[in-house]
Amino acid sequence: MPSSGSARIAGGDTLLIGAGTFQIGSGGYMQKIPSGPNATTRTRILGKPGTKLVGVAGTHRVLNLDGSSNVEVGNLEITDNSDCVYNHSNAAAACTSAMAWARVGVYATASNNVWMHDVNVHGMAARGFNAGGLSNWTLERVKMNKNGSAGWDGNVGTGSNSGQMILRDIEIGWNGCGERVATGEPWACWAQTTGGYGDGFGTVDTGGQWLIEDAFIHHNTSDGLDLRYMDGADATTVTLRRIYSVANAGNQVKIKGNSLIENSVLVGNCTYFRGKDFMASGDLCRAYGSTLLLILTGNDTATVRHNTIAGEGDAQIAYGEGASSDKVNIQNNLVIGFPYYANTATATLFSGGSAPAAKSFSGNMAWKVRSCQTGTTCTQDPKLTNMTLAAFDAEPLAGSPVTDKAPMVNGMSTDFLLQPRPSGAANDVGAYEVQAGGTPPPQPPTPTCTRAAPTVTLSGPTAAVAAGTENKYTLSLKNNDSSACANTSFAIARTVPSGWTGELSSTAITLAPGASGAATLGVMSNVSASAGSYGIGAGVSSNVGATHTGNASITYSVAAAVVGLTETVSTSKASYKAGEVVSITARVLKNGVAVSGANVAFDALKPNGVNHVLLSATTDASGYARVSFTSGTGPSSIGTYKLSAVATSGGLSKTATTTFAVAK
């Protein structure tokens, strides 16, 4: 199959490659594998033990399946012969013409009925696989590791896939990193903020019936398994079984549309790459780091059952978009919370999101989560082999309370290790089924509930502000009861000086033992308040009584009146999701008094440094001008915006600036 001229094999032939290393690309990339004559007579490209295809000369593809159908590929190692990463932002890692590198290991589009097995694609300068527009592909015992951009990038050809898309016994790891040829070690890891990509497995808009089983997906610099762009059609489905996804920098698994996730272990250690190689902090825990993200489209059913899910993202199971016709079934899962990466004083959520779907929770257990979901037991230590995030091991120890506690599920006869399920009186909660046999372990003593005073803190701005300015304070609350206690609803109250306003975002927070929560207190001083320091207070209580009372205070400082025009500008949040409404507020004062009717011109410079969002408004009687816009979802809209607001009134002008971020 030379780069030009006639191929020496025809469709339906078998090419058996002897052991050895063969360079591909010095005269251009290999022409496509000829299609087999029909579905049962494939063209076969097979290697003997020790067969290695090595891309050189910056070739665009080592193995070419552009339009190839009815093909079998097996027993091959595909790599290049350079440490470099294509287009890396750091010159020390970037490829040059003097290096023996190749861009893509396997390129495929408009390809049907392909069986690929026992193939190891690693160390490519860009992508292990660049494949889209496929139908009826099966991958078995395939590895795609340490490829500089992505393991599998579906952005090619029509992108959309169809038919049966089956992946079994696969490994996808360290993509978004280069590979040292001499040692096989990953290096030069990077992601979107610095111009990289980093998904382990990602597609563009796609259909098909996807089945992924026995997959190890780990240490990719963006999402692990990204099926966010499924088309959501009623006939499109994703089934995941026995997935072990851990330490990917984004979501461990994300899926759109109809889905079934079972007998899997997902560990959202999304800050693993902090301080490593060339990784930027902005690439850690993208999409709020949720371990499992479900996106719905209407008339979808997403079922999550018998999984063990842990992590430091905002929610371990997150769900968004869709309609009330969607269904989310969360059954017999074990969820372990950790301190939220963005605010380590707060535990992560069991589940959460804005999806209007009908949600069902049953047979679940959780530990150290922010709040306890209906249908979930949250008061028992699950006693797993290792419950640190960095070395998490989900296998239950002897005496674990997950044993024999889950309702039976039709159609489930094995667990994460393909062991029989159930083994004992009933199913076990989570991915593992503890196998019966031997002397039953002693049961731990029944725990006793011990109530304790909650921890209450009040934090926020301390700098002096003009009279009539609203300051927002955060009330943080931790429930210090022992794990045997039930959840508690804490009432929240506030105190502000007479004539001032004080609004709480919530007047009550329900917390499990050991969990933390927060509420926002907005305080606005009287516009005629004198310069000085004023006490602001907040307190909590519950029906437990005096043990559950606590309070905290902070100082609101009013600045001396300023002669001339002053202005402040702020956004409702520091960070938004792509497609979310960004609310902006500016306030204009003159000599410390609110200015009505001032013109305010807002300019939000997009992260690409080129495009602007221009808005304008007039201040109200309290000196406030408010505007909003919906952030974009394309690459130019992802990142940090620079916001300025120019206020003019009576020949005077003042400019205020701030920043905010939009994440994918």
C-alpha cells in the first residue's frame, strides 16, 4: 500500500507482517486499506508478535482506513520515534522537521464493518485515533496511550457514527501528554488553556448504539470518556459496563441521551495534574469536575446502577439540560464525597444539576457528601480498602455495611470483577459484590448519635465602601454531629443595623453529619450612613436545642464620602458555564450619593482577545445600571473575559474594571 501507485494487495486479501520495525511516511502516508468485498470476507492486516509500525517525517497517518470497509486489523504496535508533541505551546516539547514524528496513528472515516484487535497505539505527536463517520466498528484489546493531543478524536469527515460501536477490554491513558521514546514515560502534559486538547476518547455529534465494557480510562488531561455529543435520538444509546475511570483532569465520564452505566468505578481525582508538566490550573476539574455528567435531550432514560463513584468535583452524579419527559434512575450506587476542589471547606454533592427530568433514587449509600439524597443512607462508613482520593480502592473490607443491602435488579448477574451477583442474601451496594464463604465477619457495634455545636463562619469584603453599597458575605456552616445522627435542618437568621437591608439566599440548610453548606448574606447600608465600622451578624439554630446554636460576625465599613464621580462594576458570579446568562451590575456615585440617569457603557472583551460584547444601560434612582447577556459556547467564548464599564454624568466620566470566566 504505497503512498502512490497501485497497491499490491486487493480487497479480501490477508497481509501478514513479520516481526520487526517498519517506518511509515518517509514518502508520504500509506494509501488506504482496500475494502473487503462483503461483510463476511474482510481484508485482513495482521502482524506477527513484535510487529511495529513507526511513523516518521511528520506523516498525517500511519494506518489509513479512509473509506475502508470490511476490514480486520490486528496484532500491531503503532507509534513514532520522537518525544515531541505536535504544536505544543512550549518550544521544548514541540515537534520540528528534524524529528522523526508522526501526527496520527490510525485515521478512519466513511468506514464500515471494521474489527480491530490487539492493537497498541501510543506516543503519537497528536492523536492516537482520528476517526469519525464510522459504522459497526468493534475494538477489542486496544490501547491508546500517551498521545500528545487525544487518544481518540472524532473530529474528522462527517464525524457522525452509526450502527453498533463496540469497545471491549481497552485502555485509554495519559493522552494530552507526550511519550519519552527511551523510557515510555509520559511528559509535556497540556490541555485547552495552553492550546492543547486532552480527551481520552471524544467525538463530535454522533449517533449509534455504543457498548463499552472493561475499559481502563485514566490520567487524560481533559475528559476521560467524552460522549457529550451523542445526538440524543431515541434509537441512540450508550451502555457502559465495568469502566474504571480515574484521575482524568475533567469529567471521568460524560454522556448525552439514553444511557446505562453499571458495575463501574469512577474516581474524580480531577486535580491530579496540579503542578505537573505544563498543565494550567484552569484545565483542572473542567465542568466543575463532576465525576459522572449526564446530559439529557427529552424522552431520554439514563440509568446509573451498582457503581462506586467518588471525587472532588461539585457533584459526583450531575445532570443537565433536557425536559420533563426525561428519566434519571439512580439505584444501588455507593458515592464517596471529598472536599470540593474549588472550596475545600465544603463537601461535594451526591448529585445535582438543573435537568427537569423525573429522578428516582433507591438503594444508594453515601459517605461525606454535602447533603443526603432521598433514597440514600448517609450515616455509615462504607469501610473500603482505601478511602483516600489519591489511592482510592473501592473494594469493600470485611464487615462493610454495603453487604446485602441493595434491592435485586433484573438482568444483573455479575459485578465489577465479573463475580456472581448476588452472593449472599441480597445484592451489595456499589460496584463490588462481596463473595460469600467462610466465617461471617463480626458486625460492628450500633453507632451512637452524639450531637455537637456547629461551626459557623462569616466571610466577605472588609474594605470600606460608599454608603448605600451592597456587600455580599458568605455564611459557612458545618454539621459536627457524629455519623450516627440523622440529617439536621439548621435555621439561619441575620442582624444588621437599623435602616439597613439584609437578605439571605436561604433561611435554612439541611446537612448530613460532617457535611458543610453555605448561604449568601447581602447587606446594603443606608445611603446616609456615616463613615465608620458597623457589626453584621448571623446565627443558626435547630430543633435539637441549645447544642445546635452558633453565630458569627463581620464588620461592614462605610467610607468617608468621596468628592467627584465613583463607580464599581461586578458580575453575579466569578465563573459561568458556557451558554449561561452573565448578569452585570455597575453603580455610580457622586460625592458618595447615588447618581440617577448616568449613562454606562459596558465592554466585555472575549477570551480570544478580539471579539467584544457591547452593552449599555442607565442608572436607576439608587445609582445601579444592570445588563446581561448569554455567553457563547464556542472556543472564542471559553476562558477569562475582561470587563470595563464607563460611566458618564454631567460632563464627568469614570471607568471601572473587573474580570469573570466562562468554562465549557
